Amino acid sequence: MQRGGGRRGMLRRGWGGKFKECGYRMTVPRKAIMDVLGDSDKHLSAEDIYLTVHRSYPNVGLTTVYRTLELLTDMGMIVKFDFGDGRARYELAEGPDKKHHHHLICRRCKRIIEYTEFIDEEMDFLNRAEKGLSEKYKFDIKGHVIHFYGICDKCRYK
Amino acid sequence: MQRGGGRRGMLRRGWGGKFKECGYRMTVPRKAIMDVLGDSDKHLSAEDIYLTVHRSYPNVGLTTVYRTLELLTDMGMIVKFDFGDGRARYELAEGPDKKHHHHLICRRCKRIIEYTEFIDEEMDFLNRAEKGLSEKYKFDIKGHVIHFYGICDKCRYK
DNA sequence: TAGTTATTGAAAACGGTTTTCATTATCAAT
DNA sequence: ATTGATAATGAAAACCGTTTTCAATAACTA
């Protein structure tokens, strides 16, 4: 199912142009990395991506993966997360194919559950908080992160 | 002012006992590290703490700072944060001397602003979200983190 | 097609954190 | 107080994800 649906190749199709507009060259390694990100709905680490790309393009190096991820992050096409397990995770930025969401993180097994519930209620609170905080602290708020930490069901009973 | 008020020595006074109860020995380096944490209201890195402790106890090593911080974190006496600048930060856990709060993080200068506003509204939303998420995902929620990212006033005009 | 230059891969460097291990200090039992 | 078992320590080395270096290569422009 992972490679079947409508999400496939989204990054390349939708953003290939934007990529060139910014003056960057479209290369084989970059296409491959973008495809992996577009095909997955997981929270991939640089190494995850490297290993997947490596299956089709064994000569693409980990360095290039890091460099491309930084580029895509800076362009706002993907988002970099830190869930506290010592390595950064990347996922598609919010957009037509990616709903606004947050994460539950299991402190024991580090599993990450993505949820999209309560977003309306959240917006209510966030809008007011962002407005108030922006004014009081003269802080131009660009984004937010909400993480819930705890123990997942699999870990609780073992 | 930083060393004057009622917060002084809080960690040692309030938690020294708890510390021994857990079977840990109370040592000079540990007392020194706990004092630094109790005296400060900043978000200290391991190195910050090491440098401060080093002024009074030059033979306390960075390793011991890391080990003590891990211990205190596991005991729930302090909280470890990652604000995305590549080093962990530590602060007193919520309690009589530390109000529930969250953080604004400047993406440019990495400055961290602590705020305690909107906590009531937040609680409203969080309680409902935690309840719903716990049930739906069978996830035992222990805590949460809310970070706002943006550009602080000092960085905006330069 | 050629030339400019962005991009690449391999290896080395980096930096915060953790591990190793012999030494030292703490605490309970005397 | 003294002793003895062992938890805690500091210095150095290891660790590991990430970044930098640099010569070779590939992508776009003219």
C-alpha cells in the first residue's frame, strides 16, 4: 500500500519546478531522495532515507542525503523534527497531501503516533495564545510544536 | 538577585532526602550541581552547569555533570529539553517554585523566552485532548511540550 | 559542444554525550 | 572513630549523528 496511492511522487511532481526556480540543479540523487520522502508517510531519519535510496542508487552518499534534507528544510518543503532519540526526523511539510497534525511519543520504545484529532480546538487556543504572545513579547511566531510524551499500549503491558 | 531570594538551595533542601531515599549517596559534586540548578532560572546546558560548578569545585568533571543530570532527570526532579541548537537544556521540574510554562524559541539567535500566560486556556484544550488521545490510542500520557518558533524582536530589526 | 560552476562522494573533522576503568569517597556496620 | 563494601568519580577514549573539506564529476548555459 505504501507505494500504491495518490501520494506517490508528490514531491517531485509538485515541487520539482519550485526547486529549479530557486536556482538549484535537478540531479539524480536529489530526485531519488525527494521520491523517498514523497512515497513515505513515516518520520524518516537521514539514515532511513539513505538506506532506501541506496537500494536503487548505491552510489548516492549519506552526505548528499544530509545536504538535500537541509535544502528541502530551508525551502520549507519538509519539516525537521527532534523526538529526543538522538537523530533528526523528516516529514513532508503541511500541504494538500499532509494534514496539520501532532505527535504522541512513547518514552520507552520511541514509537511515534501521528494524530490529527482536536486540531480545531487546538486552533482555537493556539490562535489566541499566538496573538497574545506575539504582542506581549514582540515575537513573530512562525510555527509551533506540540508533543505528548507517555507510554504506548505495547510498552505498558510488558 | 539571582542568588538572593527564596529559591536558593531549594533543590538541596527539598530533595536531598528524596535523593538518599532512592539509595543514592549524597556527594560534594552532586550537591554543587543541584545548587546551580536550584539557584538558576535559566535553561542551562551541561556545560553551563559544569563551568559554574567549576568555579567553586575545579575538580568536578563534565562527566559527573552529565551523570548527575541523567539521575535527576530520571527522578523527575529536573526536565531535559531540546530546543534544536544541538545541546540539551535542563531546568527545574514543575513544582512549588516552578510554574507550569512553555517556551518561545527564536530561530535566529536561539534565545528562549519562558511564558506562563494562557495556561488556563491551554489546560482546557490539553485536558480534552489528553483524555481523547489516551482513549483512542491507548496511550498513557505523562507530559507534553509546547514550543513556539519564530523571530524575536532583537533579531527582527537587524 | 564546450565551459562554467553547482553538486557530488569519500574521508576526515566536529561536538555533544557516553563509556571505560582505575582511583577515591560515601555510608553502614562495627 | 574505624573498617569494609561498593557507589561515585575524573580523565581519557570511544561513540555517533552530523558537518566540513576537497578533488572529481555532472548539470545547465551560451
